[in-house]
Amino acid sequence: MVDGSSGSGFLIVIVGLEMLGEYKEGSGKKAKAALIFIGVLSGLLCGLYGVGALLGAYMSRVTDGSHEFKANICVVFLVENTLRIMFYTVCGILTFSNFIQAVKLAPFMLAGLYLGIACSRRISETTVKKLVIIMLIVSGIALIIKNL
């Protein structure tokens, strides 16, 4: 049985492959209908399942550079996660033990953040875009496998 997360995994893989094909062709054309579809779908999936991969795909299409992409995605995730934390706390999903676990994992998050910043200074923006698309496809495949 395919649930919502598996379905979103298939969509993520399809969008990633389409982005990879568009990137290889070098067309640079942004089809408005495809952008609207990806935008609405990414909002629904992010809201319903917490899957932000399509949101990243959408943001990568509507922003012109890596700095613009980073700024927009940070604001979107800040707002979305703030609302999610409040909702989860009110519903009792977010507990004190979850908070303690997050605090314990914070050093690993900071190490990943530092490595990402260090790598972004040494890797070209073109290579980063290719890696993001590949990681988008891999995350979609992981969602499919996890939920089969």
C-alpha cells in the first residue's frame, strides 16, 4: 500500500529528474504552469507531511542565486517550523524528552552547518546546484523505500 509519504517520494523523484533534465539542456526556461503546480504541491506536502524537499525544488526554481535561495528557504522554514513547534506543543506531540534529545543532537547539527558553510566557499555554485538536485532525487527514493 502506498501512503502519502511514498506518493510524495515519487513526486520528489519526478521533479528532481525533470530539474536535472532541464539543467542538462541548459534551457533556463521556467514554465509558469509547472512552477505553480510545484509551488502548490510543495506547500501541501510540507504542511501535511513535513516533507520540505519539493519546497526546496520550488525555491531553487524561483530564485536566481544561492544567496537568494538560502535567504528565502531560511525564512520559509523559520515560519513553518515555528508554527509546527507551537502546534506540536499544544497537541502534546513535542515533549520534554524530545527537547532533551534535540539539545543532545544540537552539536551534530552545528557541525553539519559549519561543514556546509566551509564547503560552500570552496565549491562552485553550478556544482552545488547539481548536488542539490541529486540529493533531492535520493531523498525521494529514500521516502519511497521507507514507506513501501
